[in-house]
Amino acid sequence: MKPEERKPFSPGNEGDDEEGLVKQENEAPFDGFSEELLARRIEDQRDRRTFQKVFDAQTLDAVQALAQKGLFDVLEHIISTGKEAHVFVARDTNGNKRAVKIFKKETSDFRRMNDYIAGDIRFKGLPHDRRSLVLAWTRKEYKNLLIASKARLAVPLPLGFRENVLVMEFIGTGQEGSPRLKDIKPSKKELESYRSQITNFMAGLYLAGLVHADLSEYNILVELGPGRPVGKSTGCAKGKRIVMIDFAQGLLTRHPNARDFYERDVRNVANYFTKAGLPTSYEEMYTMVKERKEELTKGKR
Ligand SMILES: Nc1ncnc2c1ncn2[C@@H]1O[C@H](COP(=O)(O)OP(=O)(O)O)[C@@H](O)[C@H]1O
Ligand SMILES: [Mg+2]
């Protein structure tokens, strides 16, 4: 990418970008959990029960509104159940797959969320109740993904959000989605390619004004099979493409704790490669990202 094609990150404006926000007024309110609606939107019977147990009516209302917008048609089944969110694989009316991440309102770690949100000028003045925090968290993941996508980094394209529900591009070729870097055993050559892709990602994200703040082999997916190959256009060695996910905790580079989180990301990544068989010290990883940042800034590939 030539430097002039890079969309500059303009701190201060990102909070005004309301893409994905659906106006709540002027729409008929959803009147509670109806069996019919659950059956219409959630294909798997067991997942319907989980949904009923974990989520409130407002969440189903949001699912319904996003579906009516055409972002997806049905939630096929749950692919991940984490502390903070359930991730569903969904499909639209044309059979295209989507990932739908639904944040839990009750069980999330609110103290941790607050640590990341408190110093973020995009969320200044946010009320401290649980619902507001989870909604802000959802919105934050959407906005961070949008910033990363605009910088042409390898992340799922965010498609929309409402309340605590985020719809994004599905990464994977099969039903279960791409494996995490943690779940596979890459060859040395593959590790070299992944390291150069991650270096490129970390540098690009930093220049776009963001720090991931939870970067590790747990939040990196590897597109196996006929995924999009990397190569010239990314400035990386050829190989399988890796995609970074889980951006809710991502923060602006001018957040007061950004440096600590950035250094932790560098350390996690270096540790992963060392464990996986490509010894990489913290200093080496740090320097690789720094040099890549300089190259990108100069517009070199
Ligand atoms: N866009 C996506 N495409 C395919 N799978 C996804 C996508 N987003 C998340 N997943 C799956 O869901 C899991 C959890 O998602 P993540 O965003 O990391 O949430 P958590 O906060 O639970 O860690 C991932 O490890 C991955 O397996
Ligand atoms: Mg994760």
C-alpha cells in the first residue's frame, strides 16, 4: 500500500463515526422473548436454551434488529463460549457466513472493563452501570475493528452492532471457523511468515492509533485451506494468512496505559514464537515492529 492510500487516523474524530449504530427510536419495541422469534433466529435447540438463560430480551431485540437490517438471517450455532461473550456462526439469506459476538451483561469482569474504558477519551462521561459498560465495550470492539480495517490490517470486517451484539466477517472455511494460533503446530517456515505478519500488523495498528492490548496466540486465527493468501499486498512473506481478533479491550495509543499494554503485547508474541520453536526475544520483537513502523512511515514496502 502506498502511504497516500493509508487512511490517516484522526484522533478525536473516531468517536463521531456512528456507522453501525441503528437508531433506536421509531422502531417498534420487541415485547419479550417469544419462542417463535427464538426459533426463527437461532437454529440450534440447545443454543436457544443457552440464549434464553444468558441473555435478556433487549439482546434478542438487538439480534432481531440486526437480522432485519440484513446483516444475517439465522444464528446457526455457538462456536465459542467465553467469560465475556458467546460467539455464534451465522448465515445471511444468501448463505454467507458471519460471526456474531454477543457480550454477556451479567458475568463480564466489570472492573477490568472499567480499567480500559476509564482512560479512553472516546468514552468520556460514560455512566458506570453494567449495561452502559457492556454496550460501550461492544461499541469499542466495533470501532477498533473499523479503525484496523480502514488501515487494511488483517482483522474481521465489522459489519454492524447494536446493544451488546456485534456482527463481523466470519474467518474460516468450514463450520467451526479458523483455528487459533494456539491450536496448531506451524512449521518453522510458517512461523517465520506468521512473525512477519504479526510484525506488520502491530506496526500498522500502532500507526493507526491503536494498541490491541490482549495480543497472543489465543486471539490470532490462522486461515487454513483456501483462505486468502498473504503476499506482496501486505508486505509479508507468502503463506497462510493470519487474522487478529478480539478487539474490545484495544485502546488508543494515547491512552495513559497504552505503553504498558503495548509492551505486554510484544512480550506475549515473543514468548509465543520462542515456545513454538522460533526463538525471539522481547528486544528482537520490539525492534522488528519499530523498524516496520519506520518503513511504513516512509512508505516503503
Ligand atoms: N470473526 C470470527 N470468525 C471466526 N471465528 C471467530 C471470529 N471471532 C471470534 N471467533 C471465535 O470465537 C472465539 C472467541 O472470540 P474472541 O473475540 O476471542 O472472544 P473472547 O472474549 O471470548 O476471547 C475465537 O477464539 C474464535 O474461535
Ligand atoms: Mg479471545
